[in-house]
Amino acid sequence: MGEVVMTPRASFAPLVERYFGQRLITQKQASAHTIASYRDTFRLFLQFTRKRTGKSPSELEFSDIDVDLIEAFLTDLEKCRGISARSRNLRLSALRSFFRFALYFEPAHAGRIQQILAIPAKRYDRTLVGFLTRPEVESLLAVPDCRTWNGRRDHALLLLAFQTGMRLSEITGLRRLDVQLDTGAHVRCLGKGRKERCTPLAAKTVRELKAWMKEPVPSDCEFLFPTVHGRRMSADAVQCLLAKYTAIARQTCLSLRNKRVSPHVARHTAAMELLQAGVDLSIIALWLGHESIETTQKYLDANIALKEAALAKTVPLNTRISRFRPDDRLLQFLNGL
């Protein structure tokens, strides 16, 4: 009889700790947002695995993890937690990143790992980006009660969000030292992928921020938009205040009733303002901190005004196409240059 080849046992927990400590934090120097997203993925996965296998996360062996378990986890996220296909793909991306790392340390499990890496991302409908019109933005900005400290903070925060298109995590992480309000006024932030960028500020935003930065805050507070206790605002806090102001604005601005308003919609709105002003896509990509101009293309897809302008330049069907002839000798000369 031939020998039975036994796959060596390997503990799962130490490799996860090594992945976060060595790979993400030390080698890749991943952003806090990326680390938090990947951490949440593993929390969900390990909770699911505990129910499925009966083993605590620290007791798991690498051989306990296979493609069936991963696919069952992804299905559970969609059916029980109701997440979208896009969110499912983000969770899968985090797991793929770990198993690509694990491949170097567990070659005995290469076949199992390759099966997991081959799990495809789920396709989904790509809807047009949502954005607000100028009257809708003004209606929203008129809601915060600027007679109160919270209202003045919220008004300045929303104005900065709609003008700069900064991500929610970038705005809540802004420090007072990140803002330059003198000549060449701008705000500096560390964005996605640990890329630092500067965004110029409009005159109205500069006036608002100058007034806001004179407001009393705790002496040890370094954040531009802190809580009343001087701490960094959470993403949930900003989303809640925006939802509150949107509900009030909808009472007078009827068009807002048919739109979903979120911090990311403010980012889309800033991009559409630039696009409608004739700013080139490559500049908008730099403005928003996009890795590729292909990401910025979605704003061009959603801009109906540009498509209407293109339509106006076309010749209607069943219309004779005539050759342009200058009606003046001087115009003919200039067109020939």
C-alpha cells in the first residue's frame, strides 16, 4: 500500500495576527480606514465560523477554512444581513488579500487557497451617481441653526464638504493645522491610499472657516470639527446630523424628497459642479484624490447637461446635411488659418 500524505496542521489565529501586524500595518502601512474595514470583515467571518464549526477563533486550524465555508459566509452576509453585492465584494476582497499572504507561509495548503482566490466577485447593476443641484445644496445649508455652537459647526462642515468633495473620513479627521486661510487658502488631508492632497478653498468657505475657528473649543482640541467634548466626530454622528437636516430641508425643497442624501453625495455634488463648469476630468480626478481617471468617468456618465449639449450639435434625422460655407470673405480667411 502507498503512503498516505498528511497535510501538516497549522493554526489559523497566528497567521491572521501576522497578516494584520506585519503585512497591513508594517509593510503596506495601510490607512486606518482600510485596517478597520478588514478588521470588521474578519470579525464577521470568525463569528460565522464559530457558529458553523463550533470552534472558537483561537482554536481554528487552517484546514478548517475552505472554499465552501467562505462562500457560505458571503451568502449569509447577503441573505441575513441584507448587504449589497458591492459590500459583499469588499468583504471578499479583504479575505482574498489575507489568503494571498497566507500562500507564502502555508504552501501545503496551496490548492485550498487557490480555490478560495478563484471565488469570483459578484456582478451588480452600476447606477448613475446621485448628486444635488445648487438650489438643493442651498436649501440644505440653510437648515443648521447658526445661533448655536453645534449649528455653526455643522454649517461650516457641510459647506466644506460640498465645496471640496472630501471624503467623510477625511473631513472628520481634519485638524486645525491642516487649514490655511491666508493667501492661497487650501485644506490639506491624507486621503485614500495614504495620498496627501491639497484642495483650494472658495472665498465663501474661507470666510466661514475663519469665523468658525474663532469659536471656543477645549484647549487640547486639535480637530477642526470636534464634538462638544473636543473629540473627533464619528462617521455615524455626521450621517445622523445630515439625515436630520435633510428631513427638514425636504419640507421646503420638494426635489430633495426623491433623492438620497449622504456624505458621499456631497462628494458627488462637488465633482458635478466642477464638471459642469468645464473642468477637465483629469483635474477632477486630482481634486478628488482618485487613483485612476476611470473612477472619475462615472460623473461624465451622469451629466445629462453635457449629453444635451452634444445632442444639440447633431443633425436631426431626415434632415439634409449641408456643408458649412462662411458668409463673409474675412470669416473665410480666418477659418482657413
